[in-house]
Amino acid sequence: MARRRVDFGHLLVSFILLCAASLPALAQDRGTIIAEICSGDFGAQQSALGQLAAAGMSEDSSDATWARRIVEAFEGRELRCGNGVALITTEDGAVQAASMEPSDVDAETLAPPSVNLRLRATAASAAAILRLFIEEDAANRLSAANYIDRRREAATAPILSAALERENDAEVRAVLSTLRASLLLEDPDPANRIAAVEAIAQDATLRNRTTIAEAMRDESDADVLAAGDAAIASIDRMLQVGKILSTLYSGASYASVLFLAALGLAIIFGLMGVINLAQGELIMVGAYAAWFTQEAIRTALPALLDYYLIIAIPISFMAAALVGLLMEVIVIRRLYDRPLMTLLATWAISLLLINTVRVTIGSQNLEFHQPYYVSGGFPLVGDFIMTSNRLFAIVVAICACVTVVVLLRRSLFGMNIRAVTQNRAMAGAAGIDTRRTDMMAFSLGSGLAGLAGLALSPLYNVNPGMGTGFIVDSFMVVVLGGVGSLIGAALAAIGIGQINVIVEPIYGAVAAKVFVLLLVIVFIQWRPEGLFAPKGRR
Amino acid sequence: MKRRNFVKGLLTAGAGSVIASPWVARKAVAASNSGTVKLGCLFSSSGTMANIEGRLNYVAQMAAEEINAKGGVLGKTVEVVTTDPGSDWPLYAQLGRQLIQQEEVAATFGCWTSVSRKSVLPVVEQNDALLYYPLHFEGEENSKNVVYLNSPPSSSVLPAVEYLMGDEGGSARRFFMLGSDYVWPRTINQQLKGYWAEQGIEPEAWREEYVPVGHSNFQTLINEIREFANQPGGQPIVVLTVVGNSIPDFFREFINQGISAFDIPVLGLDAVEADFEGLDTAPLVGHLNCWAYLQNAAGPRNEEFLSNWSNYVAANDVPFSPNVAIDPMVSTYDGVHLWAMAAEKAGSFGVPDVRDASAGLTFACPSGYDISMTSENTYVKRGVFIGSLNENQGFDILWQSPDTPEPVPFSPYMNS
């Protein structure tokens, strides 16, 4: 039975393809198209979607509106079929798909036709094509045209020609004519094929290179072949540049993560010499503070929700700084001359923090709203995409680095910290309140960890255990950079990040990690004081 | 291959230096009470697996309460003893031994990753104990001390890959295998390669990459996936076998690099509804998974299970979502009931008796299938679902098997 239906479907497809070229109005009546889309046969469904997309060309403008409705209902699984009926479910009850008249058939007894990935892609493309014909606003048509440019499944040269004929907006026309040109790669006219190659090569991606290279394999015209070779060569250059940029960017982004995680520790361990194993949990506290800020804004001021990451900057900093302050006052200040005890005590604090959060909030990943500035990315050169969430982390890392360097070098507070670090007794004798300086420095280091938690929340899962993943890496960065040197830590983070990213594609992620650790061990053997040795008595 | 082994050796050596996560074995309150029978749970509530494994402790407790409400098993109240192995594989073995020898549990329910099961395996075999294992896994194992509640690849992964290679699934012809570096991903990929070779697919059409467990930075790999996908040779897919928190990390980067499921569908073999809790899934619609249960399974049994779970969450202040149910939860739930039925049928809690009585048992699983234990081994016959991710962090059912296929423990594709 099934076999016979498929054959019938194929017959229909060829029939439609024959008719499609000659008829300006809807090539088939609505009922037939609906029957095909409901048939569950992949080929028939594909051709029906093609028919619906072509309805945009129909002289009767209601056809396009109807087709759009059907495509969207199909995609959104609001179209229900069965027993020879097809309905679209709406909030006010079901309507018949072909006529849009209300129907009294119970939609619950019918099932949506199967929608696999390829049909969805075609449907999305068809919907964009129909928007191109229906939308009054040029900006909407432009966005539809750009969408079709990315998703061409239902686009054909005749449809785009028809759209171009009606289009009067220059920007939309430009997108559409490039798009139409690129669809003529198999046109009988060599001039059109050359134009197609050139249009495709405008966007220098590997996918387009593949498209051109495949077309060139069956090409016999010398001019077209020359154009193809030139296009491939130019794409290759762009791809090369894109690849280099992409490696640099990945390295920079990994470096920014390492640096943010290590920044607080550079002060706490680097300057104060406290081995703080709870540093990762301070990052977690910062991330949770950002989440609470988000929830508070969501209820109180939903209009500002997109800016919660900015608003949360002082809150995350203060929350982690406060936890750090308590840690220092209650535990750590009593253990400054017993480093091993600090190690155990801070580990205990880290467990306490993890489990407190787990018991009170739970151990599932928290859901963060992703504002526009941390979601998606911009394609730049070739296949290089600059992802926004990583850009955000890089920017925060640079700002934090500059601020902290200025604070330590130029402010009285910074001078006090450096004085206490270099010679505690002498600093005390000079009238610096060393106890208070310790407390403030520890809070600063903790607050910076909280800031890291905020900046990393668009990149990582936020859950009670998130901090443990950072602790080893942060110590590595601080030790490699030279204990006490912020610039050293920054350089160490950049080095580790870049090496990791360069090794990873060649030998795999596991090997990259091993390689970096070995490299750090060898380096520390050779230069135990790290990249930048601090001057002063320790 | 040699390089990989070398690297693996190094890694194992390095792993010892990582600070172990904490664990606490909750002592049973009424240890000496003879009116109770104890079941042990080996599921992590800390570390990289915590977000998903942690739920299984509670669902085991929920199943035990259901049984107790009906009078317990053989007149005894079922008591669940939970532990926290902290996603640290050797700790599973240590705590498993503790459960069996000190707590004297009648059966243990535990493990998510295959590496943790492999670490517990010698313990249950030495003590002739029973481990109920609720995850679909790589097969190639048939211990009389493990009840495999979920499917081996022949009735989970292969139907899904077959579907994706068919017309309806998009005729996938090129495959990027990305997994966490341990036994399950490597064995699954080995079998897949054997399967593809038999289907006449050239080795150039696939690529295999592994990341450390808990890996979170997927930038470079996703760049590589894009590069792989844009090469000629047909529709590419990603077969994703990373586990734990690497799954949301992977998908987050996937969204940000602007890749749609239309272009490169991902078959997430370990991806469950719970992995997407923190994510906006609108840009991920269409990615796939395959399990023996999906939350959207139709039928009154599933509705009842879901409402029981949300009531249980509300009543016991469980720190997990009341609206999310995942396959391993249902498998654990089935397992507790199957154990109770077997003990009841055997009239004893002794492991050999329970094992013998297990053969041929049937249970009405919330998935809608009547699942049954085979008589020749300790596998359970389950149905197969292929799911497609929707906007609401759930999976729509794309395809489901007409019945429960016979589980095949040892894959014929392993050595090809």
C-alpha cells in the first residue's frame, strides 16, 4: 500500500513541475496542495511546500496570504490532518485549511503531519519567501530577503525574478539580485553561470567554496572555469585569514576566562600568600548574585531585564566581597602564619559554600536570560564568527585588568597593599593598619572572583559545583605568571589559552590539556619564580 | 591509536592529583530494625553529573514509597539508603562495597556513566550482589549481577542513526562523532563505524574527536564541526556522546556560532530534557536524541507518573524541577518496581532467588510500553523513542518503535 502511495506522489510531483512554469496563478487548487502536505510522503510534502512558496507569484494576492498561513501552521504543528479533513487549530477553534472556514470537526482526533528537519528547513524558507511578497514594510522584506539568503531550500530563480519585478526598495533589490544570480549556477547561458560564481564568491565561506568546486567539476566552458578558479582562490585567501583570526580569537577568549578566574587569586595568593581553595566558590557566589539580580529585575523592572548583566556588576562584586570579608574576619586572619591550616580551612569553606547553595537553591543549572549583547555572533572574515558571549568576557577581563592595575599602582589603598606585601613589619611601623589592609585586600580579591562569576555566566553552566573546575587553572595561571604579578598572570593566561587552542585541533582536547600541563611543569622547573619575579623580601 | 593510549595513560596518572569531591553516606536511621529491607543508591549529587544523576536518588525513594504504601515487599518496609560518589568513578566502587557489606542492602540502584558501572562491576560480582543500571549504554557486557534496565545500542543508537540516514531523517551521509573520553563514547563510536562500513560508507565520511570528562570550552571543536560540515559529500550530522555538564556547554556554543539543526543536526545520545533546563532552546529546535522514554510519551500511565513526580517534589522539597522527567528516572523507577516484583515472586530477598524470579517479569512502564525481563539474561526489553528538541526544552516524539525489540548485548559491528 505504502509503495503505491509514494509512486502516486512522484507522479504528482512531475505533473506539478510541468505546470508550475506556465501558470501565473496558483498552479493547483488549494485542496490538492493540502492533501499533499498531509500525505506524509516526503517527496509530495517537499513539492507542496514549493507550490506554496510559488503562491507568492500568484496574481491573486490572497493566495500568498493563504499559503503563508498554511506554511506557518505546518511548521508550528497547528495543521492537523486525517480522515480526508485538514484543519488549522486556532485559539477560537479549528478552521478548514483549504477555505479558512470554521469547522466543527474535533481537531483532537486528527494528528499533525510529520515534519522532519528537511521539511522544516524548506518550510522556514518558504515562509520567508512569502513574507517577501506580503510584507508592506521594506525593513521586514529586507529581513526576509536576508533570511532566504541563508536558507534557500524553497527559493527558485523564477520566484526571485517575480519578487524582483515587484520590489522597489534598493537594498532589498540588491540582496535579491545577488541571490537570484547565485541560483543560476546550472543555467544554460555561460554568462549567467559566471555571474552566479561571482555572486556566490562574494560570501567567502567554505560552504560556498564547496558549491563552486562541485559545479566546476561538470563545467566545460573555459570562461566559467577561469571564473571558478579565480573565485576559489579568492575564497581560499579569505578562509586562511578567517582561520588565523578564529584561532587568535578562541585563544583570547580562553585566556580571558583563565584570567578572570585567576585575577582575584592573583591578589589573594599572589600578593597576600593565602592559598585560598574557596576561590572557585567565590566565583560561584558572584554568578548566583547575578542570577538573583536577574530574578529581582524580572519581577520589579522587566523593561531593564536586558541590562541585568551590567546592573549586577556591583552586586556580584559586593556579594563575593562580603563573603570574602566574613571568611577573612572569622577564619583566615587567625591563620596567616600557618599556610597549611589555611589550605584545609579554605577547602572546608569551599565545601560549606557548595553544600549550602545546594541545599537552599538546588543543584540544577540556573537559567540565565541571554540579552542581545551576549547571544549569537557576527560572521567577520571567511568562516570566522565572533561570538558575543566570549567578546563580553574578553571586554570584562580587559576592563578588570586595567582597573586593578591602576588601583594597585596609583591609589593609596594599592600602595598600602604593596607595602604590607613587601615588608609587613616595616609597613606597620610606618603607620599602615596592616590588619585592615589584609581584610580589604582579601575582600578585593574575593570581589574580583565574584565579578568573574558574572562575566562567565553567559559562557558556563551555573550550578553549585561550577567553581571547582576553575581552581586548578587559576593556581596554574598565578604560579606561571609569577606570584604577585598581575601582568604576569595576564601573560600566562594568554600563553596558556593560545597554546591550548593551537594544539587542540591537531592532537585533540585531551592531548592539549596534557601538553599545556607538561609545558607548565617544564617551565616552572626552569624558572621556579614564574614569568615575572616579584622584587622585594618575602 | 598509540598516541591516544599514551595520552590516556598520562591522564589517568594526572587524575589522581585532582582534589576529590566530598561524599557523605547517609546512615540509615533504623539500621537494626528487622521490619525493613534496604535498597542502596549510587548516584552523584555533586560534581559534573550532579545535575542529572541527583534526580535518580529521589525517584528511587518515590518508587519505594509507592511500594510501601501498598504494604511493602514480603511484609517489610523498603528503605532507600543514598550516597554521594561525587562524579568520581573509583568512589562508586568504594561506596558500592560499603552499601553491600556494611548496609547489607538487598539491591543497589546506581551509576550513570559506563565508567562508573565498570568500576562497580567487580564489587557486585565478588559479593554476588545485584546492581540495577538505569542508563542506555554501549552493551558488550552481560553480567549476571547487573540488571540492564535500559537498552544496548542495537535498540537505541542504531535505530536512531538508521532513521537519520533514511529519507525522512534527512539522508545523513557524513558523521562527526564527538564524545567524552571514556568507555561508552569510544565503544559506541566503534560500533557505529562498523555499522557504517557495512552500509558502504567510506571512512573519509566520518571523524572522531574526544574531550576530557567535564570539558566546557567547545569553541575550537565547533569551528571544526562547521568546517567538516561544509565539505562536500552529503548531509552531515553530529553524533554527540559528551556527558554531564558538557552537553549544555556544547549546545550553548553551537547556538552562538549560529548553527541551526537544519544545517547540522546533532544526535545527542546522552542528551535529556534536564540538560536544557538552563538554555533557551528556540535556536536549538530540531536536534535529536533517542531513549526508551521521553517525557512527551502519550498515555495515562505517563500522566500518572508525571503527576506523582511533581507531587513528590512538592511534598518532599526536592531540589529539582517538578516538571521534568527523564528516561533514567523512569528506568530507575521501573527498576525498583521490577526488583520488588521479583522479590515478591521469589518469596525471598536473596540475590540468586531474586535473579531467578526476574526472568519473564513484565511491568507497565510509564513510557506506555509493557517492558519485560528476558529469560536468557538480565536485560530488559524496552521500546525506542526518537525525539526532536522543541522550544520548551522538551523533546517531541519523531518516531517510536511499534513494540519492544529484543536487546542484543553483543554488537555484531564491534570488530568490523
